[in-house]
Amino acid sequence: MVKFAVIGAGHIGKRHAEMIKRHEEAELVAICDVKPISEVDAEKFGVPYFNDADELFNSGIDIDVVNVCTPNGFHAQHSLLALNHKKHIVCEKPMALHKQDCEAIIYKALQMHRNVFCVMQNRYSPPSAWIKEVIEDKIIGDVYMVQLNCYWNRDERYYKQGSWKGTEDLDGGTLFTQFSHFIDIMYWLFGDIKDIQAKFNDFNHKGLTTFEDSGFVNFNFINGGMGSINFSTSVWDTNLESSLTVIGSKGSVKIGGQYMDKVEYCHIKDYTMPVLAETNPANDYGAYKGSANNHGYIIDNVIDTLKGRNTITTNALEGLKIVDIIERIYSLRNADHKS
């Protein structure tokens, strides 16, 4: 059995704990969160509960893997702490809020001979796996244009007073917390970007967040072609879409729906699209919803990798690249603020 401990018992931490409990080759051995156990409804897991990560690691409990599910700004701190205790890491997105922190994690993981798994579960959605093949096998030809649209609702139901969400130091910004999954898909498919230009605005989140709620970003891909990211959390009431449109020399594709979970258009020369499996439903957090509930696949991949049956789906270098791309985009926002 692979023994897991979860640090951070919010919505995502509990999702990780549930997926671990369901897996026949996994054992949940501890949960850690600064809040009292009753406040986070963690009694149901029936494992030792700690309010301090140092106490967890000094408890003598046998742990193989630590799932870091704390606020974004703590990911690097908790990952490094676990690596110093020679544990493998499963780190929720984003890997950190700064590239240099990701580099520190990678350095420590190499030093300790431990694996870092970055949670980018949208790669497991059937449309994502399908479009990966279409791009890699050049079925769509040369890529000319890529447009990523992310239009969601995140209002006072999400950005609650006193929460870490919406703060510069612990949240980091809309692209880190809401849309890094989709930037990951874009990087996974098309590679790194250059020549970035961007415009940002804060339409209706001034009392809720310390950063933008909307933006237009355009760039060139290093591998050829040009792209754009258009995003907003100002959509009224419910999420509108997360979509990826690709224009290639041999055809065009659009994957849409609220969570990039449906192929809405596919017209490619001499190609018949296969029937895809159903995408898992979105993570449901009550008043709002997020990306696909694919966390079970993450735990599968961790166990398969540690047992030598597979390789990491999203490795630490890929996790770093997503942070690097977002940090470069946000450097334009920060420069604009200074001017």
C-alpha cells in the first residue's frame, strides 16, 4: 500500500482524501490543516489529524506521499518541508506562485530522489487526450492560430471575506487560481510562448480581490503560430465557457463547453473524428463549479508511477513552465501598475 498524508483540508484537500480512500492500493494515514477538525468536517476520514505540518512529520507516522492542498502561496513551503522529510509530493495547481520557488522544489526533489506530481487533471479529459493526438500527429497540419477563452463567474459567493482567495500573496491572481489548468493544456499541446502583449481590467471585483478579473493576452508560440488567451471571472451568475479553438493548415477544431469538455467543431481534411468517452462532471462546490473531477486519475498515476507501471502525467518541470508563463504574463500587469 502507498501511504498518503494530505496537508490542507479545504474542498480540494477533501477531494484528494476521498480519492485516496477509494483506491485499493492507497492508504490515507493523516490529514493536516490549521483549522479545527470539526470546522473542516474531517472526522469522517478516521485518520490522525494535525494542526501543524511539523507535528505531522515528527509524529512517527509512516508516509510515502504528501498531497499539498493548501492555499497557493503555501505550496512551495509545504512541498519543500515534505521533500526535506524524504516524501514524494502531489502538489495542487499552481506548483508555486514564482518560478524561483518551483526551481527550489525541483532542486530539492532531485537531491532527495523523490518525485513531484503536479495536479493538472484536465489532461485526462477525453477531448484533451484526443486533441493531443491530433496536434502531435500533425493531423491538423501546421498550427496557425490558437485561441483560449475562459469566461467564468467568480463573485462574492466564491471570494468570501477573510478568505485567502483574492489575495495577492496567497492566491496570486485569476490565471493562477482559475485558469492555470487551461494554460497547462495549451502548453502541453503547443509548447512555450514569446512576444507577449496583454491588457488587464478589474470590472467588478474591486471589493473582492486585489488583482484583475479580466484580460486579453496575445503572443507567438516558439514552435510556430500565434495565440491568445481571453479571460474573465466577471460573467454574471454562472460560468459561460472554457474553450480552445485551433486553426491549422489542414483543418480547424473547437473544444468548448463550460470546462473544455465538448468537441464543438471538427473539420479536418481526410479525417473522421472518433467517438469520445464521456467527460467526468465538473467539481461541484455548491454555489460555483470548477474543472473536471478527474482527481482519481491523479492518484492512479501516482501509484502506477511509484510502482514502476507508468510515468508522471504532469512532472515538476511542466509545473514550473505553467508558473513561468503566468508570471511572464503578469509581469506586464505589474509593469502597467507601476507606470
